[in-house]
Amino acid sequence: MNAWIRAALFGVSLSLSAPSAGEGLPLAENLQNAGYSKIHGNRPILLLFTSVSCPYCERVKAEIFDPLSTDKKFNEKAYVAQIELGLDWDLTNFRGEPTTHAEFGKKYKIKAVPALLIFSPDGKELHPPILGFSEPKTYLARVEAAIAAATDELRKSPRAAGGDPFVD
């Protein structure tokens, strides 16, 4: 294969990979690991559903979630990642099953973006979705209130007491 074609393909593969730590909001890769990681603990998992053609998605990432994703204090309260609806990027769901970002969005019937869904580490929705993007201070206040409510819900869960997280 021609060297410039290899270089171009390598560049494309880099542009489709998840951002590394410190580069802003990461693309979700393995929700089961995020939920059961000792690093993440029993914290809410925030998934921001986005689309590349959505200007409000870019704003909410740039103004809210990119800065929060690198904030140590915030990361002690919640784990946050992005689900890009236009990608067939591989994703492992909360039960360890393979899926893609696009399929995961369909499962949760995401019709409008940006949409923030808040989950327990085992995949239970803990709070009504936060849809759209408003003025940054108002939006951030809604996110912080949702995290507080989700954290309270998690404290009452069987997992917090050491029980089976997949009890239906």
C-alpha cells in the first residue's frame, strides 16, 4: 500500500478514536467497566447523547462537559461520557453485551439531542432525561441537582448495601 494512503488511513483512525484523558469528554467504550470499576465507585453515570450535526451538542460539550470531565471534584461525584448517535463505534453496555453508540441510542429512544441520561452503575435510569441546552448556568444547575438526586437514590440501592445490583 502506498505510504501516503497508509498515513491518511492512520489519520482517519486517530480522528475516530476516543479522546484520551485530559482532552475533554470521552466517548463511552465500556459501560459495564465504568459501573463496576473501583475507580468510579457507586457514582451516577452521566451519558450525554450527541450528534455531530448538532450545534447545541457542541456548545454543551465545550461549555459544560469538557471542563467538567477534567475537574477532579466533579469526577468524584459522577462519571460522564458521550454517546455519539452517528457512530457505529463499539460499545459494551451495562450488562457486558456488545452494541454500538447508534444502537444504544435507539434502545433509549433518543430522538432529540443533546440528551443527558443518568444511570446507576448497573444501568438503571435514576433521573428523568435532561433534554436540550439552555443558558450554561441554568443547565449546570439542572445537572448538579440531577446528580444530587441520583446520588441519594444510589445510597438507597441494594448495591450500596452490598446486595445484588441486578435485582429487578
